[in-house]
Amino acid sequence: MLALQGRLDELLAINGPQNVMSCGRLVPVAQYFIDLRVVATLILASWPEASRFAATPALAQAIEREAVQRMRDSRRRTRRGGSKGPYGINSLLSPMDSAQTMGTVLGIAVSVLEARDKNWTQRVLRPFYDTALALNRDTFRRLARLPGTSLGLQHVLGVTKEASDTPNLEIHVRGPRNG
């Protein structure tokens, strides 16, 4: 987890890189962090689909608890009127309470996003996305097209055609508010 924290700190540093690889494409760092949020959300929504990527069984159990609680809370907020449909995007994107669980989920997401083989990334992410779609098609389609997500991620998830070789530097840095 310390290596992951170092990697994320490096990307956020003032003199850090302007671009980073996401789904086999070079994207602006701000866009990478939006992709990271989307993939982390898909990991939780599709759990236990990603359980094989957890470093230890104890970490997998921590993610399991977080995923179950997050889905339960999201449905509960819907019933109380906090969201128009089940699994509201804002509640799904909210930060996790446990730093250990957050680090584990982000570690899985980073390893998937930064894999050199885009086809491998697609083979890994599509089942996460398909499982999430089974929960609520509208919510997770909106998540996959969240403003600022990279064309590479959208392509891997199958929500857009093959992205061009030219990186799309016109992004929305500000996504939905947490909450």
C-alpha cells in the first residue's frame, strides 16, 4: 500500500507527469483519476468478481464488507428519496471509511488501468461492468460515461467505439460531487 501511495503522490505532485497510461492510452492525469474512481466503483459493485485480485483473503473480506454495505446504503438512500433510482452514482462514488479497504480497491484498479495489454484490461473490466449492469443498467451506463472518463476506458467497457490514437485532452476535471 505504501508503493501505491507513492505512485498516486507522484501523479499528483506539482512536478509530476502531465499524462499517464489508462486502458492502454496516454491520458491527462486528471482524467486518469476519474477513470480510477469509475473502476474502483465497478470493483465494489461487481464484488466478488474482482476477489482474485486482492492480495490476501483478509483484504478480500474487507472489500466484501465494504461492497455489501455500500450497495445496502445506496439502496437505502434511494428509498429515503436521496436518489431518483437505485444505486445513485454519487453514493457509489463516495470515499470509503477504511483507508485499508480504499487502498486495496485502488490498488486493484491501478493494476487494471495501467496494464500494458489493453485486451487483458478489457477481459478483466468487462465482467465487472456486466455484473454492475445487472444491478441497475441506467446507473452503471451513466457511470461508464461519467464526464471526464477516458475514451480508452469507455471503449474497454464497450460504451463507445474504438478511440482514436490521438489522446482526448478536452476533459471535465470536475465530476459529480461526493455524497
